[in-house]
Amino acid sequence: MTRTGTPLWHPPISRRAMLRTTAGAAGYALLTATGCGGASGESGGTSSQTWPPDLPVGTFSPGPSDNAFLDALEQQGCLYFWEQANPSNGQVLDHASNNLGGAFDTSTTESSIAATGFGLAALCVADSRGYQQHAQIVDRVKTTLNFHLNQMPERNGFLYHFNDVNTGQALPGTNCSSMDMAILLCGALAASAWLQDATVTSLATQLYERVNWPWMLNGGSTFAQAWDAVNGFTQTRYDSYCELMMLYLLAMGSPAYPIAATCWDAFSRPSIAYEGYTYISNGSDPLFTHQYSHAWFDFRNKRDAYADYFANSIAATQAHETFCLACPSVADAYYTQDYWGITSSDYVGGYTAWGGPPALGPIDGTVVPCAAAGSLVFLPNQCLSMLQALKTSWGAAGAWGRYGFVDAFHPSANWYCPDVLGIDQGISVLMAENLRTGLIWTAFMNIPACTAAMQLAGFRSGS
């Protein structure tokens, strides 16, 4: 099969508009896929390889070039959360240009509590590795937590998802998102555990204990995805496996407003099978849903009554790479083992949720670096090798900038996203550091509420 066309361009839709107007089981709109057709791929097909490919986890033993690459990925990613946060209040921009030479991006005023949550944890990495001075980091974290606790509008402790980066006021059309609040709290608690500063700990604790988790259950045993003053609670709930584990565990461990431990059993855990891999998945979720909770909670060598979720995410990553290598066909694929991975991101048409298996979204040969970067702890050798190949092959052409990889790119269509997204940089930084030192895992699992929640959920050692 020959593909010579270029992608169809559509009126761009912003991430905030997409999340406001649509909702899916994972919290994002899921665009129905009719196949993997689209624009030209990046390099040769995969017909000469054994199918399905052998994707063992292997032993991770990084060499000097591996560590140099991870250093760059982390340091430049952390720089985003330093430069693209308002220093007067700590709010992090949802997205920003990758090539402003360090200047704050004034083309948008859209901050995101999720990006800020990832940023708080990234500052722990920056502190550990000496990217910024310790005193400056502590001051920034204090400023951030104080502003979110005392200056921003809230409802039963839940903050609005998207806010004005200068004033902290909720942007039109946004809502109080249960999942994004969980990400903010994860970052706040991680910073408290890592920095061991009395003021940081007090502010983070107050922010956590103010959240009325049972209210967001809205009379049920699973969480509503969001609430807003006009429409009330969303009809859609976090009732099927996705990135929701951190949400339920934070709520179960709350010292002030806990939910019943039985809520852990209330969400469904459907499984899918693909090319020999069987794992729990909604079946219509981007890859990030298998990553986000694992950035904070350490699920390694643990299982509850249902699964070993770390092993589950390994299988999900293996299945995703295998899916990419067969898209649209093994004989003439868009992707190779040096170029693969898609998850919710920007693309030529705006912002979309995409992935597989099964095929999800307008797959056209675009690659999203954070898909593999967010899975570094699950499939380290394949993910790291592929990310290094991306930088080597297309970094100078526009795939790599001040903050590391751009959000997404499609070389054969001559399209390189000019922006980075805070949440995508965040998952990349955190997973890279967890792979190397387990820093975020170690800090987070020293929080009594978090370890207690895992006990309530029935986690025990062993796979």
C-alpha cells in the first residue's frame, strides 16, 4: 500500500474546549476510529520482522549515553515548570511554546491544576538533581500551595480545572474536575513528603483535608467526573478502570472526608486481549490511563484482589507498541521500533485522544513522545531506545526544543507542534526519575494516608 497524501487539516479545537464539550470513560473525548488510514508514515514497514514482535521487559542497565539523554529529558522538562509558571502564584500554564528562549508565554492565560500538580512533583526532581536552588524551590512551592488554598475559587474543596494564570479565577466553561484535583493533590503531597518543610506540609495537608470526597460521589459509589455551577454533576462517572486509582486511593485515605473502602470494588475492570497480551483496560482509553496513577503510587510487587496493576501496565505498553507496529498493517506500517507511541495530545487538527488497541482517534502517523516517556518504568529498554532515536532523527528538525520534546510531531507531513503540554512534560519527567531512582514513589509512599489507603484497598506484597 502506498500513501502519498498529507493529513487533512481541520479547524483546530483546543484541549480545554474538547474537555468541556465532551466526556468519555477516561475523562476525555474518544474519537471513533474507522481504521488507521491517513497520511504518509515515517519510515519503512515492519514486514521483515517476526510477528508479533518479542517485547521482553528485560533488565535496565543504562550506559553513559542513556543517562545523558535522561538527564536532558528531565532537566529540560523541569525547566518548563519553572519558566512557564507564574512566579507570583505558582500556577503552571496548561501549554506553552517550546521556543521562547525562557520567556513566559503570554499568548495564553490558561493554567491547569493538573499541570500545576505535575509541576510540584517536578520541582522535587529539580531539587534532587540541583536544577534550581533549594531555597528558591521551597519558596515557589509555598507560593503555589498558599495561592491554591487561599486565593482560588473552590467548591467543597475541589478547584476548577482551568484558570486564569494571573488571577486564579476559573475560565469560562470549565468545571471542578475530580481527576485533575487528584493530580494537583498528588503533586502537593509529593512536595510535602520530599521537601520536609513545615509550612509546605501544613499547606499541602490543609489543601488535601479540605476536599469533601463523598460530595463528588453524588450519592453513588463511583466518582462523578466533574461538577459545575450551571449543569451540576456530570452524568459520566469514573466507573471503569483508567487512571482513576489515584483518585479513589486519595479519597479512601483522606483523614477528614474519607469514602468507604467498598468504593474500590465499585468500578469495573474489563479486560482486553491483543496479540498474546491480556490486561485490564476500558478498551477505549489512551495509553496515559495506564500511567498516571503509577507516577505517584508505587504498585510494584503488589496486588489487590483483582490484579498486579504494575504488570498490567507493562502488558498495556507492550500491546500498544505492538499495535503501533501493525498500524495500518504489518507490511506497510506508519510506525517502527524507532518511531512509535500515541496518547492524548495535540495533532494537526487541534487536540485529540488517540491510541490502541483497539484503534482510537484519527491515527495518521503522528508520534507523541510522552506515550513512551510515560511508560519508561514499564518497558524501559524499548521506550528509552525509541526516544533516543526520535531525538537523533528529528530533534534538530523541530521535535526537540528548550523544554525537550514538543508535544507531538509528524515529520513526513512536515508538522512539528510548536507547543509542549504541562501534563505531558510532567508524566515524562516523573517516570524518568522513578525509573532511575524511584524518587517520587519513595516520597509519596512515606505519606501515611497513601499507605493506609492501599491497605484499605487490600493490596498485599507479591505478584
